[in-house]
Amino acid sequence: MNLNKIDSFYFLGIGGIGMSSLALYFHYMGKKVSGYDRSRTLITKKLEKEGVLINYHDSTEFLPEWIHSTRCLIVYTPAIPDNHKQWMFLKKYGKNIKKRSQVLALITENKICIAIGGTHGKTTTCILLGHILHSTGKKVTAFLGGISENYQSNLILNHRTEIFLVEADEFDHSFLHLSPNIACITCLDQDHVDTYPKKEALIQAYIDFSKKIKSPYKKLFLSKKKGESFPSKNAIYYSVEKEENYYSNHLLIKENQWFFDFHTPKETWKSIPLPIPGLHNLKNVTAALAISDYLKIKEKDVRRSLFLFKGIKRRYSIHYKSRKKIYIDDYAHHPTEINALISTIRTCFPDKKILGIFQPHLFSRTKFFEEDFAKSLEKLDLLILLDIYPAREFPIKGVTSNSLLDKIKMNSKNKELVPISKVLEKIEKKILDILLTIGAGNIDTLILPIKKWLYKRYG
């Protein structure tokens, strides 16, 4: 399909983090863009402010008149249920229909493409790399899986694009539509168990993805755990501590500021600032720096970019800090991510009492990792557990937040299941030093009310 012959786009699920960056891109390219989402969010409000028309009713009467045009492309996300009225109508009468990942592949196919994959860390790596490339003068357009604080967007746009930077999403095998020139795999932990019931299937999908890397460059930046087998003739390895092609070590924490040494195949960059704390983020930053060096970006320019980096929404986002209280919000929705988050907070703020508010995401993920979630959440001092956020799934019998709560070995006085509407009145009665909101569902709707309460009570 030639996207130049398409002049209007309709997005089913336009408020998704991946869908919304595509919608913004085509809107800025001067195309007509409209779409549906089930609820108004900060993302959809931004799209509407930019002039994108969005409807929030699953009815065909809200579809635009041009929906039947041969010059219209309907873009959908796999999260749209089969019984969705607009989706059923568009499948029957739409002229051109593509999955989000297919459209991303069409956009990037004739330019240099860098794709960041991995079950953890790809968003942080991608946003940091996008910032480095953009701030050092590269003509990059980046489709991001999170909101960059520097650009207040999940899209970095250059109208003279020479490099596209994208996230390679393994869910539903989406990344297999891409054919990047440079790829990165940050992690191969098991996740998306609805798509990959066994880890071997996940690894095979990533092997298939690695085979799609093409010239020029044709390079794979790879971090792998000990004992993992991942065949690749074109791999460039990176690591924390272990001496690989690229690696970082000598981590120094001084007054909650983190610094490290970064080693390229030819030189060592001393005392580099780590813009987001945590050992897991050191690994992500190492990946971004390795690709930057490979693209011949100078050390002084990378260093300046890191000093200017403001962070990522919902990735260790500190929303309130005083002598009495600290409030941090994080997107962590996998046991490995929760472990890394709590470990980082314990390192930065030792001997503090932590209350975590956690919203499990997906019934299938909660079922598969129930024991691991329990062990992760036990590392908190106090826990408020929310109901499972279903996203694209239907309930699974016996899989509930109550069953997860029962498995958490914590004094019953210190853990409880609370409706999201009652969270604020619960935390007002708690004795704590650090408050965390953790999860990937709609737990972010708590951020503003919690901030307002903290500022009102503690100044």
C-alpha cells in the first residue's frame, strides 16, 4: 500500500499509546484523522486539542462520512473486541484496513529504522535514545511507547526524517511486521502469556524478529542473561558489569544522584550521569549509549543530552517530595519490574516506610505470575491492592485480586483490597514515608487527586 495515496485515517482505539503517536504523525502530515476510544483520557484530550476528532460511543452513527472512501485507511489495535459495533461494520464495509503494526512498517520501510524490543525496558531505552538523537541534530522521527517529559508527547517529529525510531512490540507478534536496520533486545523475560504460553515461543518470536534485520547496518544490540541461547551473527553485546562490546560499571550514588563509567570498544566515558535511578535503568541507558556510539555521536554531545533529559511519565515519576512525604508513580506491571522499582527506592531512601498501591493488569498475567507478584509485593511495608484491570481480556474463573491478596505473606493489618474510588480516604489514615502507585491500567487517574491531597496536607 502507498500511504501517499491515503488522505484520511480512522483509528479504532485511538487513545492507545502506540495508536495515538501514529494519529499525531498523520495529523501533522496534513491528513484527515479521526477515531474512536472508549473513554476520554489525557492522551485523547491532547489529540482533541491538536484538532483530531474523537468519538466515545460504540455506534456506527459516529463514523465520519469519508469512512467508505478508497483513500481512507482504517487502523485498528488487537485490543478492540470482536463484538465491537464499529469494528464489525468497518470489517464488512471498509475499503482499506490495517493493524497498527502494519502501518508502522509501511511508514518506516524506505528509511533507516531503529527498533527497540524486549519485555522490559524498551520504552525507557527508546525515549532516551530518541532524545539523544534529536538533541544531537539527527533527523529522527520517533514513535514512543510512553510520554517523554522533554517533548510532552509520545512522538518526536522531524519533517525531513532520515531515521525512524520505533518500539518493537512483541504482543500479538506485532514486531514481525517490521524490518529494521538496527534492532535492540533489552530483555527476554516471559510476558504476554496470552500470546506466548511458553517462554520458548517468546524467544522463537524474537529470533524470527532478529532475522528481519536488514542492510545497511544489519546490527542487533543484545543483552542476554546467563544461560540464554540466542543465535545471531550480527549481534553487538552490551551489559552492566560484564565486559562485553559495550558495558557500564563503577556505579556511584552520591546524594541520590547516580553516576557510572561507560565503556565503548575504543574508549571509556568517565562519570556519566544516570538520568533515571536504578540498576535496571543503568542497563537501559547502556543500550541507548551503545547505539549512540555506534552511530558516531560524540561523548560530549551524549553527555549533554543526558544532563538535559527530564524523564518519562509513569517511569519513576516523583510527583511530590518534602521532608515528610515522597510520592512516586511507576508503570511497573510485571514482577521483575516491581522488584526493580522497590529495590531502587530502598537504595535511594533507606529505612523509609513504603505504602504501595498496586493495580494488576490482565487476568492472564495475574494468573501466570501470581506467586511472583506475591513475592514482589511482600517487599512493601503496606499494600493497597486494586481490582485487576482487564484491558482487552474477559475474566478468568478463580483469578481475582482477592486470590492474589491471600498469597501475599504480609500481616493482614498491612494489606487490603480497596476499590479505586476509595483509595484516597484509605491513604489519609495510613502512617507512611513513601507512597507508590504501581501498574499499567487506569491507576494513573489517582495521580492528580493524590498530589492535590499531599500538597493540601503537607504543603
